Amino acid sequence: MQTSAKVQRKQTIDVPPRRKGKRSTKRLFQASLSVGQAVAAMRKISRLTQPEFAAHRGISAQALRQIENGTGNPTIATLNKISAIFGLQVGFVPVDVKVAFTQA
């Protein structure tokens, strides 16, 4: 059993970073993406296929595909399941963040 645990740990730790992931992360946190694009970016950053990511986050692969394509209507609970791995949750944010922070 210890051998398989070491192999699994090695697979998750020794993943080389990809340049595309860094750019996707930047766009993700700049709020310049639609919900579907943001979900797809999170999945790609994770380097998982749609079925793998869906299983990992506890949703169906079909629901994930629909969300990424912009045809799904996910609940807040579903979006929170998807984003929790990144320490994010769904919430309301000001449309113009610069204005909101300078007025306070």
C-alpha cells in the first residue's frame, strides 16, 4: 500500500507548470471571462479532462460540458463545488472594481 501512495503523491507533486496555465490563471482572476470560460480555465489549470474534473468535483461530465459551452444553468452550489479547489466561492462583486474601491 505504501508504494501506491508514494506513486500517487509523486503524480500530483511532480507536474511541470505550463505557460498556458499561468496566462489562464491571470485571466481567471482579472474577471475577464464568462462563467463557462472561467470553469474551463480552472479545469485546464488542473490539467484534467472534462470527465476527470467532473468526477473530482462531484458533478456529472454532461453538466460540466454544458457549463463550459455556456448552455448550462448551474446552481450556485454546483459552481461552488467547481471553484472550491481554488479557494473561491460564488458571490456578488462590483462591476467596476476600481470605482468601488476608490469611493469607499
